[in-house]
Amino acid sequence: MTKGIAAPRPSLLHGILSLLVPGLGQFVVGARGRGSAIFASVVVLGGLSAWTISQKARFPDFSLSFVIFAKLVFATGLLLLFLVALRALVSRFILRDASLEAFSAYGMGILYFLALVVAGNQILATAGSAEQLAFVFGGTALFAAGSLAALWLWNVADAARIGGAGLGGHLPSLALPILLVCLLVFSLGYNITRVDLPKAITEYQDISILLPRILWPWRAAFAYDQEVVEETQLIQAPCPDGAIGPPSNEPQAGEPWISATPTCGEVGVRAITGGFEPGTLLTITGGGFVPGQTVNILWKNPIGNAFRPRGVGETEILINENGEFTSQLNIPDVVIPEATASGDQIHTLVVRQEDVEVFGWRFSDDMKLALVGMLETIMMGLMATFFGMILAFPISFLAARNLMAPIVSPLNGIVGGIVGLVAGIWLGSELAGRAAEALGGLANAPIQIFLIGAVLVIGLGYAGLTLAGRLFALMLERLGGAANDTISAILLAAMIAVPGYFLGRGFSRGVMSIVQGADIAAINEQNFAYAGAILLAVLTLLYAFRNRGGRGIPIGSIIYTTTRTILNILRSVEALIYAIIFAIWVGLGPFAGMLALTLHTVASLAKLYSEAIESIEPGPLEALNATGATRLQTIVYAVIPQILPPAISFTVYRWDINVRMSTIIGFVGGGGIGFIMLQWQRLYQWELVGIAVWLIAITVATLDYVSAEIRERTI
Amino acid sequence: MLKVEHLSMVYPDGTIALRDVSFEVKEGEFLGIIGLSGSGKSTLLRCINRLLEPSEGKIIWNGRDITHIDQSELRMVRREIGMVFQQFNLVKRSSVMVNVLSGRLGYTPPSWSLINRFSRADRALAVAALERVGIADKANNRADELSGGQQQRVGIARALMQQPKMILADEPVASLDPVLSHSILGYLEKLNKEDNITVLCSLHFLDLVQRYSTRVIGLRSGKLVFEGGKKDIAEISDSRFKEIYGEEAQRLGVE
């Protein structure tokens, strides 16, 4: 740190001014920007801190939290002052030289920070119940207040210094206050985003069961061929005196068999009081099953209903390496229906083995669903990019300043052009309507009708624009002189009055009905509409007359600005939000997602393309202009060759983004893998969610690589 | 053929580029325009075919005032006036052939040219133009594969495609080394003499002006400060020279 030999005396007055109102001292000296910035920072950040506390603590009113925060600032400010004084004293009396410093500014900062940590609870106690405050906002408010106090005190020192030295030299560095502001914002951010590091550790177990299933979900991706072996042994129960029961099966060689002894016994009895007396104990043996896998034992009652017997022995038995097993089972309690209760009751003991053949695997139905969803997602991204590209390309020319700014049209041309454009579009849509009828309605031939409609509307609109513009200009030229400007100005004003009418009505419906209430606004609606029309008409007239005889109306710049504004607005809303709207409009599914992505793609690609156009070399454009080429020709020959590589690159990049976006657009009903994944998540099918995550990751990573490669090659 | 009357040009930012410039060009002349950078040479040339809109004055082309004609009429005039640029202004990524053909756009019906279709006659014309400037073998190369001198020859071929009555050359050799300068100016001279195409050419070096022009005008800070025939240039005195080029200028390269 360098010390001036004759440092000017600090100005007490300016310091006091800034103590009372932060930034005022600086402002008075003449550092207006600095003063205003300090004032704004302190007010905004202080207010935000107090407001955050009030929100967190759910204080009924703001002033309470404001007072608490002010107390905290005051307390921490005193702490800092104490440290500053300490430093001065140490410098003066222990180092015995006022020009020596006890420690650097950074040392001070660390000391202050440590003091805040150590004395935190005591400081909080000065503002309110320490426990309550600590519970509500922990240490963050303390640091917010501490930073604000330091900022405030710095501002006082700064004002005193500037006030003493004047504005002559260069102003002291702003590094410290900027650091303090960052600290303050950080403490607020920590609080507002509810950072809770302990939770991340203590509650890990909640995810620890799911995580493996999500990370390695492939068991659910496959299904296997199964072979079911079922062997039976007939058992008679109850066993009347003298009955011998069905014969016991004999062991078979080379194929599955079971046998049980005895084959005649008593059923178990379950008393109403809850006691249970098991039936006769059967010994079951079997062989010829697949070794190492289990068999299930089922009981089928005399009328053929099978169930798994409970509480009478093992029902799931492991087959030994020879394919055999032995087990014991009591005859379960079987309620024999009255109707069939006569005669011998023959039950069936069933031993069933589901042999899973591991090598006979195929994709499970869920996996197939996920693959279909993924394909849908990729195509959604692709289609959105395609349509977005087609629509964005022409729009981008309207949004390129270098192409649009030179376009200046005389008033006559504009008036005729607007009339021609409106008439052309009207004619085009009428003809398109006829064509639609001839083709049998929109539902019959949608693509043809859309294409024909687009060609007719755009073509006739453009033709009208150019032809009528020229025609009208010619017509007025016949009239000659100053009259024609006046006529066009009046006509333009009349035309602008139409949107003025609707704007006025919109103002009445949108603003006045809120301010005055809907009923009163409805009465005045017409007046507002006329007022809007007259206002815009008069403004147009004024503008037209002021520009009379000039170079004409900068229609290019007007179109450029309008296009850019609309694009910016469209782009600032996420595709996810558009998807919510389109899901209602056209129903859930990939079409809604595609439309949403398309809209966003148009806006962003048009901007990217237009920036590419703006950065072309102007030379070829000028050269072609000089040859007498039309505007369209110069675009095709001088602009497009130049923007092709960046345009391809941007498009591929956008495709990449679109596929990424379309994976989650399903969350709001946009179709694709996200839609399926959300449903699995709601069913807690974590393995399936895992499959979706994997597929998304694989696709996006692949695409990322491919798009990077393509882009590298085109530039 | 071309008459410029009291031409003034003020840029939107207030820079005055031309002040009351008047001169006349006769058919078949090779008019050299001299002056320092920033003296208004480029502005003057661009005002003539209205790439820039002059603020005041008149441009009379073949007896017709073209200062205020509308875009479609202007295109008809522009296609009669070829232009050659200091930076060649070729579309670098397009082939030489397409660059040359694009000089014909003023004559082709827009709808055809938009899908890159030119008539057989136009293509033949392009080949002929390339042959004339000696680079017919490069027709299918990309423009940026050519050297500077070759690119400027493509620029001339493109201007030639317009079958122009006049060529405006804006410092055509300022980006080239001196040997190539003579080659390029030689082509312009040939067009001037053989095809009777009037040439307006702004140049830096006096010796080049002396060698090629039939008449010269000098500009200084947008004002016409010199006008004379071939002899007058040869006899420019030091004081005259300083009038055109300013007090600090040094003569250099004069034979």
C-alpha cells in the first residue's frame, strides 16, 4: 500500500453526510454516479435483506424485520468500528508509528469475519431472541448485515476521502465495496435458496435405495423366455374309513415327476376362535426339475381353485443339483362347498417350476415403450428444427440491420404498398379458401391446402405490395406537385387509424376496465377506440409532414425493429411454457411439444441467422447492387453464399438443443420420453425411470458429438 | 456522357465528403481521379451510380438526370455502369463463374436467376469475359482460391458482363503490388480503347495516372482542386502538387 506523503485531510462534513445518507457525500462532491450507485446498493440490498428475513420468519409486518435488520447492521457496524479503532491504537501505541499499519485491509477483513463467527450469537441477541433468529435464518442474516455495515462504513470513509481530496485525482478503487456487495448478495442467496448442506449428508439414505436402480436399470429392460413345468399328485381328503386314496405317482426317469405319501388324509381345521389344527402331514418328493432353481407348491381344491397353502410348510423349495427335492406339507384348511360335499373329495397337489431361460432374452415391453418414446423425442426435435429453420430463414432477413436499414421508401410507396399487401393477403386467403373447398376441406387434404394457402397468401401479398406501391406512386405522380405528398399522408393517417381504433379499444378493455371497473369502461369503450384512432392518425400526419421532401420513411428500420422486438419476446419464454399452452390447444402428445419447440426455434434461429447476415462482408453486396441486381438477387448471390456455413452450424446446434429440450417437454404433456418417464416416476418405477435417463443421456451425448463434428466441418 | 453538377455529400454523422463538385466526362475518356485517402474519391464514384445518395447536386447520365429516379429505373442505369473495387468484392465462397455471371443479374429475369439459371448466351458471355482477362481456366475455382491480381481480373470480368458504357474503378490496384497494378490497369486501358468504354478510375500514384489517364481531376477534402489533361499532369508543379496532396506530402515515384 502506498501512502502519499502529504495525504489531504479527510473531510468530516462529507463523511457525516454519507453516514446519514449513503452516497450523499460523494454526490455532493460531484461524484454523482458513484454516490447514486452507493445509495442504490445500500437501499436495494438492505431492503432485500430485511424483506428476506420477514419472509423467512413469517413476521406479520415488514417493519419488525426491518428494525431487527437495522439493529444487526448497527451492532456489526460497531464491531467493525471497534476493530478499526483497535487497529489504529495498535499502530499508534504499540508500533509507535502512525504510518505503520497493524495489519492490512485483508487482515482486517478476516478478523472481522472471525469476530462475526465468534460473537454471532451475542450480536443476534441484540436484535431479538438469539435462538429464534438463529433458527429462522442462521448465520446468513448476520453476514448480510455485517457486509452492509462494512459497506456503509466504507462509504463514509470514501466520502471523507473524496471530500478532502476533491475530484482532481482519480477516485479510489471500488474493489472493496464490490466485494462487499457480492458477499451480501451471496449471503442472501444462501438464505433464499435454502442451502442446507447437512441435509445432503444426513438424508442420503432416502436416495441410496433408488440410486442403484436408476443408475443400473437394465434388469427391467429385458424379458426372458419362460418354461413352466407343472406336476401334480392327487390327494383324497377327508379320508373316510377304508379309503386308500389315489395312487402315489411313480418316479420317472428323464422327466419331471412328483409323488406324495400318504395320498389320503384329513384337511386342516381353522377354528373361529383363531386356533388352527393342521391336516395330515404329507411327504412330497420329486425329481427331474431344473437344478438350482426353485419350485412352488400350490394346492388345488376339489373344484379346481388353486392357492398357495399358508402356514403348513415350505411352499418355495430349492431343487438340488440332481434335480430332486423332498419336502413336507400338512394338508391345508380347505373349505369344501356344501354343494360338492358329497362323495370323495379329490384335491390336487401342484408343484410348479418356472424355468427362466436366460439366453432367450428380448426387450421388455417397458423398454420398447421407452425406445418408442425416445424415437418420438428425437423426431420431435428434428421436426421442430426443420420447421423452425424454414420459417426462421425468411424472417432473419427482416431482422438483419445491414439489409433493412438502407431500405427507405417514399410515402406514396408505403401507402400503396400497405393497401396492396392487405388486398393481396385478403385475395390470397380467399383463393386459398376456394382451393380448400375444391380439395374437400381442411381435414381431407391438410398438407396441400396449407401449402397452396401459404403460396397464395405470401405470393399475392408480395405481388400486391410491390405492384400497388408502384401503381399508386405512378397515379400520384400524374397529379404531381406537393399535392401527392399530402394525399399520401392523409391516406396513411387514415390507414394507421384502424389499428389505432383497436389499440384504443384494447386499452379500454385491458387497462381502463381494471382501473375503473368493467362496467364504466364498457360505456366508454367506443370513446377510447375513437381517441386511439384519432391520436395515431394525428401522430402519423405530423410525422409525414415533418418528413415531407426528405428521403422518405425508413420503413426498413421500422420493420427491423418490430421483427427484432417480437423475436426477443418470443425467445424470452421457454419452450416448456409454450408446451403447456400447446398441450391444451392441440392435446397432449408429441405434436404439442413439436409446436412449442418450433416456436422457440423460429425465434432463436431467426436471431442467429440475422446476426450471421449482419456479419457478412458488405463488399459483394455493394458490388451486386452496382450491377443493377434486384434486392432479391443480391440476397441470393451475395448474402446466402456467405451465411450458409454459419447457418448450417447454427441449425445443427439448434437441433442439438431441441432434442435435449424435447426430452423434458413431455413433463408438461409434450409427448416423447419425458411424458413416459414422468408417469413411471409417479408410479415409483425407478428402474424404468433409470432406463429413460440412460436413453436420454446416450442420445444427447451422441448428438452432442455428431453436431460438434458437423459444425466443425462446415466452418 | 456523364455530367456531375454541384455535387455535395454529407454523411449522416455530419462528415462532409464532397463539396460542390462539378465536372464532365466525355465518351471514351479514361478519367483519373487523384487525391489522398479520405479526399472523397470513393464517395464521388459511389454517388455517380447512387450507391450513396448525394445530398445536393445533380448527376446527369447521357443527358438524363438520374439523381432522383426510383429503384427500378436506377437498376436500368446501374447495369450500364460497371464497377471495380479496391477489395475486389467477390463472393469468396462462390465459384469464379458464378461471380462473373452475377454481373449479368441486372439483365436476367429475377425468377430465373434466383435458382441459379443463366441463359446459354450469358454463359458464353461469361466465358468470353474470363478469356479476355486471361483466367478462363479458373472458372470453376472458388474465388478465394485465386491470388489478388486474379481476383481483380474476375472483378473486371464481372463488370464486363454488364456490357457497360462506363466503368467506375475505385482504387482498383491499391491492394495489389506495383507489377500487378500495371497488368490490371492494362486491362482497363484495353477495354477503354478497344470497346470504347469510358473509365473513371481513382488512383493513388501519380505515375500510374500519367501512364493511363487521358484526363485527371484532383480532389482534396471533398473539393475539386485540379482538372487537366495528360500534359497538365506531367507538368504538375510542386506547388500544384501540394495543393492536391497537402503541405506535408512528398513526391515519390514520379518518373
